[in-house]
Amino acid sequence: MAATAHYGNENLDWIPAGPAFKTYQYIADQLDADQYSRETFVNHVTEQSTYGVLDFERRDKGRGRGVHMYFSLSESPVTIMETIREDSRFENLPKEEPPIRTVVRERLRIFHSGS
């Protein structure tokens, strides 16, 4: 969630789950880490609301566009990303920033355009 908010080209108060999941998949691929399914990913993220890390809500995007989950972080995405970078498993994340930014912006564009 933090990476999607941090690398998005817009100020995201609410982060859509779909683009965040695609960002997660890309980062996990780059780190050669095991990946959760979309359902497990969403379950883990929504669990964070119990700890006050984020809030979530479901929104109807209109006829034929379905209901989507959105997340809001309780901390600044910059602060969260700084904390993540302190973990040795993410030490190579800075070199991946340009491609992550590209993935995030493209997934947000597709989500907002409905393509």
C-alpha cells in the first residue's frame, strides 16, 4: 500500500487494492519472494486495520465496474517506505525505484480509466 501511494503520480488519500496488489506482485518478483494470492494479500492488508496501520472501505464504482476496496494509511507513505528500507530484505529496493514507479503509475492509469 505504501509503495503504491509513494510512487503514484497523484496524491492518493485512498489506495485502490487492485493497483496495490500488482505493485506487491512486482516487488515480490524483484525480490524473488513467495507471493500471496490476491485474496490472501487483501486479508493480510485488511488485518492491519486492527493495529491502526490503515483503514479500508469498499466502494461501488458504478454499473458494470464492480465494488472495489480502498485503503488509507495512518502514516505518511514516505515514513513507511523509510522504515521498510531499513529491513535488510529490502536493501536493493532503491535501485528498483524507477521500474516500481512505472508499474504503479501504469496500474493506477489502467484502474482509473477502467481498461
